[in-house]
Amino acid sequence: MQKKIIVAILIFSFLQFTAAVFGQNGAVKKRPTVGLVLSGGGARGFAHIGVLKVLEANHIPVDYVGGASMGGLIGALYAMGKTPAEIEATVVGLNWEKLLQSTASFENLSFRRKEDRRNIPSPVPLKGKVNDLKLPNALNSGHEIGLLIDRLTLQYATVTDFDDLPIPFRAVGTDMVKGESVTLKSGSLSRSLRATMSVPGVFAPVEVDGKALSDGGLVNNIPTDVVKAMGADIVLVVNIETQLGGREALESLPGILAQTINIATVDNSRRSLRQADLIISPDLGNYGSSDFGKSRELIELGYNGALEKAALLKSLSLDDTEWEQHLAARLSRQMPDTPPVPTLVAVESQDADQAKLITEKLGGKYTGQPLDKAKQDELAKDLSELTGTGRFDTLDYRLGAKEGKTELLIGSNKVGGETSKPTRLELGLDVNSVESDNVNFNFLARLTFFDIGKHGAEWRNDLRLGSNGYLASEYYRPIGRTKFFVAPRGSYERRRINLFNEGNRIVEYVGQTAQIGVDVGYDINSRSELRAGYTLGYQSISRRIGDPLLPDLQGIFSTFGVRWTYDSLDKAQVPTSGILARNTLNYFFDSPGSTGGFSQGETRLTGFRPMRERNILFVFGGGGTTFSSTAPSLQQFTLGGPFRIGGYGFEELRGSNYLHGGVGVLHNPAIIPSFLGGKTYIGAWYEGGSMFERIGDANYRQSASAGAIFETPVGPVFIGGSVNENGRGRFYFSFGRVFK
């Protein structure tokens, strides 16, 4: 390999000398052109930045750049004129946890979609037409990472020929239908980079010129042939691929899967490397393709690896004058980094309803206004909130030109397009030992139909099968073009009710509730909703096992209620910041066991706040009152169970009024990388409160608790225990939901 580069340089030196000897006055001295190839490798690709630092420090000119996957992204930034220092600052400053989250950020979800996430935190989603529901074609829609690429490439959004970049550039994608490598040399730079980085199964394929493209590294992870075809005389390769492991890699399932992937690409890579004149392969140790939080370390390793080749690189270096001329020529090709001013906004969609939704959301906010960083952030938030409605998987933006005017184009990266009227089916599990000494197992399903009878309407249906049965349906219909809505609803629930005596469960009842009602409400914003409505239903309670502490009850109940909910949490489960407040006020006209009407009010609040890097402070509590009346047994408030005085059994404490509060800390020891599923938390909390008929009779109860929470791709797992003031303890386990 060293001989090849030396021979190439000698040949060009000889040609230059010959031209000078034979008096070719005015001829421009030529040097061998250098093509840089950056391989793919996920987070390991950050090492490319360290190599670029060494190339620049040694005055190595780069005339062509090509890359695959992460190598394509780093290569494109360099080709756009970014310095290695600027690229490093960009990469290090990114929130990779947010960029790589599998679903839309909880903060950007509409209020109803937030309710969906609370119902099933980590669902198995199916989406499409009602008679053709399908699983998603990837774990991650790629919306957040796509918006990042849109922002990074906006300066060159109108460039359609990648030869016109400061450094001519190529990326590669894989045609998922034909299984062929596709060279990306023109069109949308942003979309090309999305395509080359779309790891199959992780990110959805990207449609480019009618082709469904995924990660270019699948069939051409080291595209030396592409860069050579651009005209490079000397091909310099930076190879950061994960190398094949030894026999020890075959001792576990993850190891075998990783080895299988590497074997699938190794043969193509070996052929590509044979075309290279100089190879830099930094020793990246045990850093893997998913170590996105280790960017600084990987950049440093790339830098050190390139320094080892410094002697060879020197043969390609320019003197100070030539280097300054090279930089000046590159700078002259750069486009000014001034914010564009769109004169119109267009939606690239064949779905009229989809285009209408986007147009109504964006309004006229982005026409005639410079699209500076603040406006780009606002645009990204608006597009994310649109995906948060559940009607879009991903949205993107770019610039175009129409009749001499700058056009802001909004589109979707969904292969084959998508409808704004999907039917969504979400499936999940709720397994816990919270409500009894036995393990409760419930299968959860939520089926939502969009635009039934009116654009913007939703028909939501819930099913819970298992230990506690539940069936519910609600038709949500906006009133005109306002934020007001009407929501007729109905439900049936069958659940076990335990009663205790001195801490021992002595009787189990079966309670059943069937009800219908209608609400009128107002969607304040994505964080808050106000409702008022009337409910008519039938309740019954009958003893199943144990001594009768209460008589069997049955009868009609009717109530008028007002409910206000505020939700600013950043996650459905285990948030790091924000507040969730639920407030209700009800007047019961009738209720089984009551002799007249009565009122009840309740408020519950949970708040989270980050403390330093790995700690979260949280507070929780609430209160309820029957306003000087005695609540009938079926309408009593309850305490007991995790985060409701955990040292007591589930709903062990009952009464007409209550007060409760607690405080705790969660610590993330970073055992599991967040992008592999979720964080691990260990925590401890203290809580206390009382159930009472009159405040003077309040008997303060307290509990100390500790536990661990494991966020997984299929839902959070909670294991914990509590001890109350009497020394009695409770052990809890749950899978599916932690904070309800």
C-alpha cells in the first residue's frame, strides 16, 4: 500500500519535472488529486473527526469525499466547508438520547396521544387502513435525526449537484428492492444523508428517486470505487468498521448477531480496501457502534490513529503557500451562511387532509421571515408536534426554487407516502403484584379510528382482559374549527376489591360498574384539557371470599363532574422534569348506599426535577374531600400501595377524606445505555398521610420505600418494597406501568 502511494507521487513529480524542462510556460503545476473515503460504523464514525484534524494539521488536500452511513454524514459536513473543530462542536453538543428515541418525544405529543402513552407506555403499534393494519417497518421513525440533518444541510438545501459543494461529495445507499449499491450524487443532500444512515430495522427506508434506500454500508461500506470514479488519483480510506471477533464473540447471542452482521459486510470491505492507496484504521478498542455518548473519546482515538500514519501523510502535504491557496479555493465555493427568506410554503403530499393539517399548523409564520436558528427551532417544534398527533410518522423540510422565489417545502420520508387518517391499534401488557398477594396479569389494547364523521374526530376503544376486565369507548368530536369538543362515552369494568383488618386481607369483593355519559370540553393546549360532563351508571359489589365486612350493594348512580388535567412531564414513565396534576370536582345525585346527594373533590400532583446529571428529585401527593358528608362505600377514597403509602396494602385505607404526600430521589447509575432501551434507576422515597372522616380524627400513617426501575424497549419494570411505621413490609413488582 505504501509503495502504491509513493509510485503515484513519483509519476506526477516526473510529469511536472518534464513539463518544466521542455519549457511549457504558463502551465499549471498539477499534483495528484486526493479522494477521502469514510466508512460507516455508527458511533465509531466520530473517529473520522479526529482523522480530519490530523489531515488539516498536516496540510493534506482533499479533492473528493465519499462516505457511507455515519461516514457519509461526517464527510458531508466536511464537504460543505465545516472545519473539523466545527464538526466536533456540533457532534459533542447533540442530545443523542433525544435524537435516537424510538417514538415522538412525549413533550411534543398532543394531549390525547399523551393519554395513549399513559395507558400503554411501550405499546406494540399497528397502523394503516382498518382492514390492513401493519407493524412499523422500523423501530425508529427517524424524525428527530432527520430534522437535525435538515438543519445541518440547510445552507446547501438548494444545491442539487453534489459536485457543486466546496468539496465534491458522494454518499451511498442500498436499494432495498434490488439489493444494489446506489451512488447518491445529486438531488436533496438532506434526504441522501437520511438514506445512507437508515440502518434497516432501526430506521425506516427513505425514498429517493423512486427507490427505497437504506444504509449504504450494507453492500458498500467503504465506497472506494465511488471516489475513484470521481477522479481521485490517490484514495485515502479511513476504516472504522467493527472487526471480526474471535471465538469468544460466539459465546453469547448478542455476540453471534454482531459477528453475523460483520461477516455479511467483510467480503465487500476487503475488496474495497484493495483499491485504497493509504488506509487509516484507528484502534477504537471495545467502543461499539451504539456508543453515541462517547464522542470525545472516539474523536481522540481517531486523532491518535491518524498520527501513526503522519509520516506517510507528509508525502501528500502542501507547503504553507499551496495550502492557503487550496483553502482559499475551497472557501470560494462555499455558499454564504445567511438565513434564507422563504416567500411561500408548500406541502409535498398527495393527501389533501395531510396538506391541510400541516398548512393550518404552520400558518404564515415562515413566509417573509428569515429562517434563522430561532425560526428553525420553531419549525422543528411545529413539525414534531404534528407527528405528535399520531397522524404522521416523520416530517422534514428543505428549500426549493419556484419562479425565482425561495420555497419552503414540507414533506414526509415515509416510503410510499402515508395517510393522515390512519387507524391505530396499540397492544401491551400490565403485570403486577400491587393489587393483591397474587400476580395480576392484564392484556391491554387501544383501537383508535381517525376522522370518523368529521375531520379531527377520533373514536377510541379500550379493552383490558385478565385479572380486571375493562371495556370502554369514546367518540371525540371537535366543535367547528374551535378547540371545544363533545365526547359521548361508555364503559364497563369488573375488578376485585380487597378489604383489610389490622393489615390482613380478610375479604375479597367483586365490583362492577357500567356507565354512559357525555362530556363537553376545551383543548387548552398539548399540556392541558378541561372537561365537564354528566354520567349515569349502575354499580354493584358482591362478596367473593372471606368474612362479610360490607353488605352486598347495587344500584344506579348519577353525577355531574368537572375535570382539569395538566401534564408537562417529559416522559410518560420515569420523567426527569415537569408536573402532572389531575383535579376533579363531582356532585353525586345518586349512589348505592347513599341517602342523598353529596359532593366530592380531589387533586393529585406529581412533580419531577433533575438534580445534577444522574439524579432526579420527585414529589407526589394529593388530597380528597367529601365536603362534610360521609361517602358511601362505593365512592370512598383509598390509600395504600406504591406511591400511595406503600407500606400498606393496595387500597387498604378507606374513608371520606384524605391527605397524602411524599418525596424521593431517583439515581441513574448508567448501567444500561439509554439508546439500547432505557435507563436504570435506583431510588428511595418517604411518604405519609391519613384517611379520615373528620380532620380531628386523622391518624398519620407513614412509609419508607426503595426500589429499582428498568426502562426496556417493551416497557418499564419496577421492583421495590416498603415498610410502614408498624414495621410491616410490602414487596411490589410491576411490568408495563410504574407511575399511573
